[in-house]
Amino acid sequence: MVRPGWIVAFTLANLGLWAGHYAPLSVLLPVRLQEAAPDHKEITFALVSGAGAVVAMVAGPVAGAWSDRTSGRFGRRHPWTLGGAALAAVALALLAGQQTVAGMLVGWCLAQAGLNTMQASLTAELADRVPVRQRATVAGWMGITAGSALLPVFVMTRVVSGTGPGFVVTGAVVLLCAVAFFVLTRRSTAEPEEAPPAYAGRLRRADFLWACVSRALFFTGWSLATVYVFYYLVDQVRYEERFPGKTGADGVLEVSTVFTAVLIVAALLSGVVSDRTGGRKRLAAGGSVVVAAGIMMWALWPSWPAVLAGTALLAVGQGAFLSVDQALVTQVLPSAAHRARDLGIVNISYTGPQTLAPFVAGPIVTTLGGYETLFVVAAILTLLAGLAVRRVRGVA
């Protein structure tokens, strides 16, 4: 069993990681690109975020494979966690001074390379260090950080004000959290004894494939629903008209606050229940259904109360799906010797949808039915994710 101190340090590192992912994508890049190209903000955002995601799809598996082969006094994961965080922090600092679409594209690609290097090594720590009977609980904390990372960054960016300082603060959060994880866990490099797999061969490879498909469907639906949340609040919900004196960023902050509060309870409860019962698939599938319900609330009732209610459902569903599904994935990895590489491949299920979502969402919003159609497509994909996870046969 891993100790509470290790879990706290691991959670902190993941908080920095997801702050680096979400703060730029949700607010900083949309605001900066709206200033740079106000008449083409959806397309330019699709170009910048999509290019970054392509880099991420390559960086994750490559960095993971190198991490698997690394040895030294600090273990095989810590150097890559620190190196990735440092690169991301430098790239985000560079983004603070960029005013052109081309400059932001280059900066975001560099940031994604660093963030996904960090993510590959951190995700492997879960499989390396945490026993199976504790993984969903620890993964629940990971799920919390994925959903709540925006909140502290928004608070700090309010203090320093502006997208430029916001990029710098975000980079500092990424690096400081990685350094804290290294300092607090640098002596915890030994891996637990690996139990022999309950099954192997073709069935194990098929389960790994279904787990990847499930995550890809879930994150594609999730990304389609949330990629333009800033523009949705401004253009569809009319947040700035409903609340004079406030901006779309204020609306995203309020949504994030509700999401975080509900997610904390949902993720931790789902992880504990899953570890105690040994069940993974039902909770993950149920989470996908709840997320779909929340997305449909956004589609059918573009009002501020419905946005908040739908956000609460999204938090419940994501908390259940992410905490349980992350633990499930670590149980169907094809090889213990290549965990980071394989988990880097799994992480494409997150970065891949980032690539697709802006390019798919942009035309839907502008020419194929607007946000209602976009949300319906997103809800269908999350429901399919629940069906896919039920196809994993080697895990309860």
C-alpha cells in the first residue's frame, strides 16, 4: 500500500499537469486568439489546439518508451517528470509574449511536448507504485486534479490579471508541482512486486484495445462538449448580457467551481467503492451515461441554471468514469516492462480527441446546426464509451 504522503505528492504533481493542459485550452488561448483573429476565432483555435495535440500524440509514447529504459539514482520516472515540466513551463512563459497565431501555435506545440512527457511518466507511476486494490482510490485523486486544475489557476490569474501573466503563472504551477513531487518522493523508486497476470495473450490484448477505444470515445465526446465552453457561454447562453460587468472568463470560473466541488465527492466515492467491491466496468459505464445526461441539458436548455445543473452531472459522471477507468487500464497493460510506453499510447485517447474536437466542433457550430447538434453528437459518443468498456472481459 502506498502511504498518504505519497498520494498527496502524486496528486499535487497531477494538479500541476492538468493546470498546464486545461488553463490554456479553456481560457488563455481562446481569449488571446479572439484578440488576434476576432473574425476567425473558432478556426484559429482549432488550428492551434489541433497542432498541439498532434505533437502530444507523438511525445507521449516516445517519452514513455524512453522512460521505461531509463535507470539511475532517481529512478526511471522522475527525470522525465521534471524534464517535461521544465519544458512546459518555458513554453508557457514564451506564450505569454506571443501576439500572432503562428507564435501561439509554436508555443503551444512546445508546451504540449513537455506536458505529455510529464504525463507519460506520471501515469506510469500509478502502475509502478500502487497495488491493484488501491488503484481506483488513487486514480480518484487523479480524476479530481483533472477536473479541478482550472480553479487555482483562475484564482491566481485574477490576482495577476491578464492572459500574459496567466500563462506565466500556469507554467510556474506546472514546474513547482513537479518539483514538489520529486522532493517528496525521490527515495520512493522501488517498484512493488509484480503479481502474475490472471490471463494473457490474445484476450489481454483485446481488453487493452477495448479500454483504449472506451477512453477515446469518452474523451472525444467530452472534448466536443467542452472545447468551446467559453464561446458557448458568451454566444449561446449570453452570459455577459445576463450578468453585466462580468466576462466569459467569469462564467468559466463559476462553472469550474461547481464542477470541482461535485467532482471531488464523486471521484473519491467512486474510487473507494470500486476498490472495495472490485468492480470497475459498471461504475465506468454508469459514469458515461451521467455525462451524456449533463451534456443534453446544455443542448436542450441554454440557460444559466441549466448550465450549472448540467455541469454538476458532468462532474458526477466524469468522477466515476475517470477514477475507475484509469485503474482498469492499468490492469490490462500488455507488459509490465513497457508500462510508460503503453500508457503513453493510452494517453492518445486524451490527446487524440483534442486534435479532432476543434476541427469537428468548428464546422458543426458554424454551419451544421450549432451547439445543439454539437452536444447531441458528444452525448452519443459518451454513451458508446460506456458500451465499449463493458467489452473488457478480464476485469470485473
